[in-house]
Amino acid sequence: MAEAVAFQFQPGRSILHCFDPRFKTVALLLVSPCILTARPVGLAGLSVCLLGLVRWAGLNWRSAIYDLRYFGLVLAAVFLSRAVFTPGKSILSMGNVWVTAPGLLAGGLYCWRLILVTIIGLMYAATTRSREIRAAITWIMAGIPGVPEKRVGTMVGLLVRMLPMVLDQLRQTRTAQRARCAECRKNPYTRLIRLAIPTLRRIFRQADHLAVAMAARCYQEAATPPAMTIRALDRWGMGSLLGLCLLLIGSAIWG
């Protein structure tokens, strides 16, 4: 992949890269549910924190935002559905469809939450190697009885590794079709089919190559995990994380 894509690891020496992968995984699992229930005050505080972390991380976000531009369609659908189906005083009427003021506020709030969750996921994937994610998931799942933690860690690690590959294959297919003037077709259904089928074919081929490579190297679930050590930086980060979660929960209770 010549260019950085969404959910691809980007090497660096920022504070996010230096955190222990177990701490970053726990932070992702704790903050994401809190965001979905937080109110504007808590979301505003989290947004300020994320802006600072994004700036310090020194990551290339332009390509990632371009790859996720169609996520805007999901946000638009969420916003419109909340604006139309939330009861309240109507401020705009289009035939039998009414847009309410509480619906606009609710739609904006939901979109804000989804954007923050997406940014956190992107930051986690961009600053954590797939083998570190696998080791962190294995460590977290080890205390749960009946769960094959090593297998779960391997699956999550492969998932994180495959996501940027899928986006890269989609970009390559789109570039090849653009060179052949495939975007000149007026039928959107035909354009979607001609984009999806070659992309899926290339994705399955890459997945087969990865499986063969793992088998050729005698991959086992009992592979030696990378060294992970809790340092003072991680303790400071855990304290900040707990304070942030309390802020989000407090905004949901008293907001």
C-alpha cells in the first residue's frame, strides 16, 4: 500500500504509540460505550482531548478521511431518520414528512457520537500494531473462563490487519475503473456491481495468500507475544482515562 489508508498502522514516536497496547485496548472498550450515552458537555470535553491527541500523534489523516468519505452517507441517514421520527414541534414540512426541532438536535447528537467513536477507532488502529492488538486481546480474554483467548486474539488481529487491505483493494479497483471510464456509466447499480465483484475477488485472493503464508510458516496460536510492560506513562494515562469516563458518565446523568 503506497499511501496510508484508514485503519492502517502508521509508525511514530508519539505518546499514543508509546502507550501499552493493553491500556489502549481497555481504553477503547471503556470510552466507546460511554460516548454512546454522553451528553454535549461530555462530548465537547472529549472532542477537545481528541483534537490534542490527533495533533500530537503526527498521523496522516487525509487519505483515511478520503477512504471513509462514504461514511458521511451513514451519518446523513442517521441524522435524517432522527430528524423525521423524533416527536416534537414541527419546523419544516415536506408533504407528509415533518422535521422536528428535537429531531434535529437528536440527529446532530447521534452523529457527533458516531464521529467520535470512529476517530477513536482510527487512532487505535493507526498507533497499534496488529500483533500488539492480538497480544492485548489475548491478555484481556485470559481471565474469562470458556473463552479461547489466543484464538480470539488471532481473529481480532487478522481483522485489524485486513481492514486497510480491503480499503486499499477498493481504491485500486476504483482507480483502474476510472482509467477505463467506468464512472461514465449512468446506471448506479451497474457501477456498484462492476466495482464490488472485482474488489471481492481480489480480497478473497489476498486472504488465501495470507492463509497460505501463515501455514507455510507453521503459525500456531501459542506464538510468543511481544513484550508488554506497564510504565509510569500508562499509569498516568489510566488515571486520565478514568477521569474522562467519569466526565462522560456524569454528563449523561446530570445532562
